[in-house]
Amino acid sequence: MDAETVKTPEELAFGEGLAELETIVAALESGQLELEDSLTRYERGVALLRALQTKLGDAQQKVTMLLGELESDGDGAE
């Protein structure tokens, strides 16, 4: 994949981002990377982690909102 086809972390679906992050972690843990490559992958990993945390936060907020709607709908249903 060249730089033109690499999606930003925000463009990736959650599962895609998580899979890429797992690949990066495995590569970093292997100890087989050159310093420059390690730093590049680490930076990408941090960006992916931030994007994934944002997506999780958004999903949690949406679930909380939907649960609130369910509770308010149930209050007057008698």
C-alpha cells in the first residue's frame, strides 16, 4: 500500500483500525524493525488508538442516548 491509498485512522471502520493496530503492536513487539520504521509505526499506532477511542466514545454516547429514549418511552406507556 502506498501513501496515496492509505486511509487515515478516522476513515477506517472500527474493525479495520483495530486489526491494523494489532498488526502494528505485533511488529513493534517483534524487535525486528529498524528505529525509523518503529517510530513511524508507533506514530500510526497512536493515531489509530486515538481514532478508535473516539469511535468507542461516540458509540457509548449513542447507546446511552438510545437507552435514555427507551426509558422515557416506557414511563408513559401505561
